[in-house]
Amino acid sequence: MVQSTLPTFDTLNARSREVFRLLVEAYLEHGEPVGSRTLTRSLSESVSAATIRNVMQDLELLGVLDSPHVSAGRIPSDLGLRMFVDGILEVQDLDRREQNRIEKSFGRESNDVAAMMETAGSLLSRLTRAASIVLVPRSEAPIRHIEFVSLSRDRALVVLVTADGKVENRLFQPPPGTTPSAMREAANFLNSIMSGHTVGDLKDVVEKEIQVRKREIDRLSTALIEKGVAAWDKESSPDSRLIVRGRSNLLDDATDEEDLERIRTLFDDLERKKEIVEFLELADTGTGVRIFIGSENKLFSLSGSSLVISPYINSDRRIVGAVGVIGPTRLNYGRVVPIVDYTAQLMSRLMSNQERTDSF
């Protein structure tokens, strides 16, 4: 039975700490359950295999180790991996040679945002031998025109044209009884307030204006505007904002049917791009690298996967996207974390430089 109070590395005695550290390190390196005899050869003190088994049983009762099979070997649980990452893992900065290699990968593409994002995805998957995820910035071009188009009684299209000439469409379900005149009125209202604002501003600007001018807008037009804005805000064009590269890397370490089933589940997760975009936007809540292990997140819990993710910022120091790596929970965190961290820092620098260049 697992304790209700979550253990920390500092609460373990010296022997338990060493056994736990050696076991997790061996598991992350080889991906196999670790037995007591293996650990006796690495411990700093001379103790019997029976003593080590007792320590492992105690750690299992704490919930930081699991017994995957009948064998005596143990693996770290998701809780154990979290304890290892928070209490033991030492992350070193990338040396200058590796930094230069990452920087050179971008080359001339540093002035092309789309190419920059593709390069980041390919680079991360290649360096980490896992799948990479890149969340592309939202369009920051000011809005030029918004229009509602009725397709049927229960389907309509909201069309948005930005100042850089891009046209994007979203399908949504209009309120019952919506008329063509109501659609024109709603579009006129939005066009009157959105000039010069970006898609990212859309929801906040509309909500404030509706509160101020509620009496001027009839009930049906208000509902139509709110549904149209919601269609844009929630959909957020996930297919165009999310880049996933290196899925085949996830198959490299699959050694049995259980591994393959986990990978199949993860592939299904990766197809759910809308949910992944929403999940990656959790990075908006803070800067720096964040690590989500297995059951810590609902999206990837069934596949037993970990996500290492870091946001990147623009010249205004506002978070505009994120880069990350997804793979098995036994990722080489000490290697992956600094790569993701430096790539995000570089993306921030390149994004800022690109925006300053565009402003001249």
C-alpha cells in the first residue's frame, strides 16, 4: 500500500538513497528491471543481496519503485522518477561545441519563422532520439476584416483576413434563428472594434466591448459574436500550429508487445493535435523547462510517456510558443533537458532578432 504522504529524496536514509539512485540510473540507461545482485556490485558499501532486496521492498512500499513482473527486478514508478528528477538529477549546461552545432543547424533560416520551426523540430528529434513537438506562434498580423457566412441552418463560417493577406476560416454552429441580417450586424460590430488588433487580442477585446455596448447589440447578435469568437479561440488551427517530428524514434527501443502497445497509444495521442496544443499551452504559465512524467498528465498517461517542454518568447518577452520532446518515461533527462532548454533560448533570441529586423 502506497503512503498518502509523498516521499522526498531527503527523507530517505543514506543506504536507501544510494540504492534508489543506482537503480534509477541503471533503469534509465538500459530500460530493464534492476535486481539486487546488480546493485551489490555498484554500492559503496559491502552488503548482501538480501539486504538490498529489503531496501527495495521498503522503497516499493513508499511507492517509488514498481515490480513489473514476477522477477525480483524493480523499476522506478512515475512517482519515483519525479523524485529522481526533483531530488537527484544534475543537469549540466551544453558545452560550447554542442551550442554551436545547434546554432549552425538554423543557418539562414533564422529569418524565416516557418523554416525555423521545422528546423527546431527536426533538430530536437535527431539530438534526443525521441519525438519532438513544436508549438508555432499564433499569427500576430493585425486583423483587416471579419465576415460571417451562412452555410445552412445549423452551420456557418467565420472568415478572418489579416493585414498580411492571409485568409483563415472556421466552421461553427450559429444560434438557432440567426438571420443574414444578424450576421451582417455582428460582422459590422467586430470590424468596427478589431482594426489594428491581432488574433491573440480577439477574445479580450470583444468581451470588453460587449459589456460596454450590450444595450446596442440585440441578444441574437451577441450570441452569434460570442460563438464566432469562441470558434476562433478554441480551434486555434491546431494542425497549422503543431509540428511533430521523429515519431519513428519511439520505435527504436520497443522490445516487446507491451512496448509496441504503448507506442501505438502514444501515436494515437499525437494525432489528437487539438488537445496537445491546449496541453502545450500550459507552458504559458511559467518560463523554463517543465517535465511531465507519465500519469502526471491526462493526455499521455495511458502511453506511459514523458514530456520535456520549454516555452520561447518574442522581443516583448511574451511567451509565443513552445518546444519539447516526448518519449518513454525512461528518457535520458540529463541529456534531454539542456537540449530543450538551449533550443528554446535560441528560438527566443532568433524570434526577437527577426521581429526587430521586420520593424525596420
